[in-house]
Amino acid sequence: MKPVIAGQGEAIEGSAQRTPSIRLALASLSLSMLLSSLGISIANVGLPTLAQAFDASVQDVQWVVIAYLLAITSLIVSVGRFGDLIGRRRLFLAGIFLFTLASALCAFAPTLWLLIGARGLQGLGAAIMMALTMAFVGETVAKAKTGSAMGLLGTMSAIGTALGPSLGGVLIAGFGWQAIFLISVPLGTLTLLLAQRYLPADRHTPKAGRGGFDPLGTLLLALTLAAYALAMTMGRGLDMTLLLAACIGAGLFVFVEARVASPLIRLAIFRDPRLSGSLAMTALVSTVMMATLVVGPFYLSDGLELDAARVGLALSVGPFVSALTATPAGRLADRFGARRMTTVGLTGMATGCLLLAVLPETLGVGGYIAPLVVVTIGYALFQTANNTAVMSDIGADQRGVISGMLNLSRNLGLITGASAMGTVFVLASATGDIAMAHPQAAANGMRITFAVALALIAAALAIVFASRVQARRIG
């Protein structure tokens, strides 16, 4: 059977219907989103087992996670642009194949460092899938249904994040650590078959209209992002040498991109206040969401003195709510407008952060879970609506790179949040060892951390209104 859309399939954007073929195309995109997010969360639970299996230190074993995240963060924009140049379907299929092959290599790795290398390859495959999944939405569904499709992808991402720890624990207990990687092989094979059969064919645009590849810009951006990610994740604190290298790399990247004939990223796109504002808001919001993942466990165990089982249950609320609300959020974005729902989502997050700063100390675990639900619903609505607003207005020749930039801004926010918000909590708790903090110290840390989070969401709301005013002036 031929792909759903042949070379002339440009009409799909305006006339796509919910045929079985389109549903199966969306299924392949959804599975790719599930696999890439599962690849992050399922490995975390296996770190203690891997340390024992390879007789390695915790610091060495952490590279199993870092290598995956590093590959995604440093390459996601570059592979998105590459897909725009050579054909998104072709690269997407290659990414799924690489992810699946690397998953098998991880399972059979005889040494820890070969496992880490295989995880880097798996991360490259995940970067391709993440960068191109959202780009395919515009070629697969009608524009009026973009929000619903984005919501579905958000749901699958949340399910992958929520499912990873519990599924990983069951697989390790029953079959050994190899199973947490082998599980992706049949899923990846199914995804590859669906994508090959039902995704739209690449459009044959003239070479003159494609532009060229930018090897120097690609290398500079990858090195810059790798330096920043490592600065935020290595050791106990911020690595200033790596951060300085990232700043220098960013300056060199801008210098090069302003002068090459076919830049990796056209700097002129940042003159669009809506796009630049959307990217900045994504980074801010992701920073705040990371606070719930980094700060939450310490507050629940130290501040509320919950045991490990109840801490796990409380932490599972966020991903569970996100999985339930992302698809309805997409429908709301389609019905009421993506940009309006972006503001509603940010307002919900601001309300939840305010409640997280004041309620848990007086209401206990219920005072933590209820505001967390509000924050998560707001986040699901914001992310779906914001992605919809951006991807609906982008030309077909730029969808890959813009999708990559949206994912990059989210990843940078998560990486920054893990370091920065964790530091805020430690400083606000005024204790040297946060694992030994007294309940009152943990409560103080919680209150101040989410006060800072509230300020970040307020900044995101300010960006919404400023970008709208600027857009009106330009328009």
C-alpha cells in the first residue's frame, strides 16, 4: 500500500479527514512520542541495579541517563533542520530504526561504557523522533484538528513518563535489567512498520528552494548545547567553566549564522514576537514543572515525613493527570483558539504555584496534591495550546527545525530547573544536606521555591501580553 499522501499531498492540510489511514499515521507518531519519553523515565529506575551489575559507582552509572539526554538536547534542532532538507519521512524512519537497534545494543552491552555509548545512539534516534513528530502533524491532519493531534502527542509523552518507573521496576524484578531496553524493540518495530506504511511521502521540492546544510553552525550548536547540559547536570553544583564555554559557543553560533548563506537557524525568525515569546515561555514553564519533580520528593519525605511508598503515589499524580488532560486540552485549543488557551493554561499554573507555596504546610499531603493537580492541568493546556499556535503558523519548509526548537526549549527548561530550582530549595531550607532537613526547613524551602516558580510564570504571562502588543504593531 502506498503512503497516505503522495508528492502532491499538499492539500491534506486543508482537507484531511479522520480516515483509518490517518488514524494509523497518528498512531505511529504517538508511539514514537511514547518511546522517546519512555526511554528517559524507564532507565532511571534501573540505575541501582546497573551499578551492581557492572560493579560501578553511582556517578558512572548516571551517564546511562545523561548520555541519552545529552544526545537529545544537543542534536534535536540539527536533526529537525536536516529533516527539512532531505525529507522528513526518510529521516523519521531512520530515527525509529536507529532507536530500535540501539535499544537492542543496550540490552546486550557487555560493559557499562558500551551501554552508555548505545544510549547515546538511542538518544540520537529519540532526537529525530521528537523533532519530527510534531512537524508531521501539519502534513497528517487538517489545520482545524491540530490542537487535538498535539494533545494526543502530549498524552502519549505523559504516559511514557508516568509508565517508565513502574514498568521498569516490574521488568527488572521479573527479567533483569536488560528487559528495560528490550521492551523498546518490539514497540519500535511496530512503530517503524506503521510509519513506513501510513506516513505521508516526502514532497519533492526543487533543490534551489531547500537551501543547503550548515555544518559549522550544526557543530557549534551541538557543542554549545552539550556544554550547557553538562554544566547543569555534572557534579553537585553549576560547572562555571562549562557554562562559560556554552556562552562563548552561543556567541560564535550567532556570529556564524548571521553570515552563512544557508544557516541552520534563520535568526530573522526571532523577530517574530509570537515565536520567540513561545520559545521563551516553554523554557520558563518547563523550569517550573521540573521543580515539582526535583523539590517534591524531598518535601514529601522530609517536610511531611511520608514513607517511600506514599511519596511514590503522590509523585505519580502529576503524570497521571497530565495523561488524562492533554487530549481534552487539544480539543479546547481547537475550539477556543490556541493563543487564548495558552493564557488560560499559564493562569492555572500561576494559581497552582501560589497554592503550593501556602497550602502544604497547613493542609499536609492534600495541600500538596490538590495544587499539583491545578499546576499539571494548567501545564497540559499551556503546552498543547502553545505547540499548536506555533506549528499552525509555520511554513512546511521550516516545520522540522521549529519543532526541534520547541523541544529544545522544553529540554533546556527541564535541565535548568533541575539545577536552579533544586539550588533555590537547598538555599531556602538553610541546610547543608537536604536529605537530612528538618520538617520546618523543608517547608520553608517549599514555600520559597514555589514563590520563585510563581514569579517565573508571571514572567511568562508578561511575555504573552508583550508579544501580542508587539505583533499588533508589526501587523
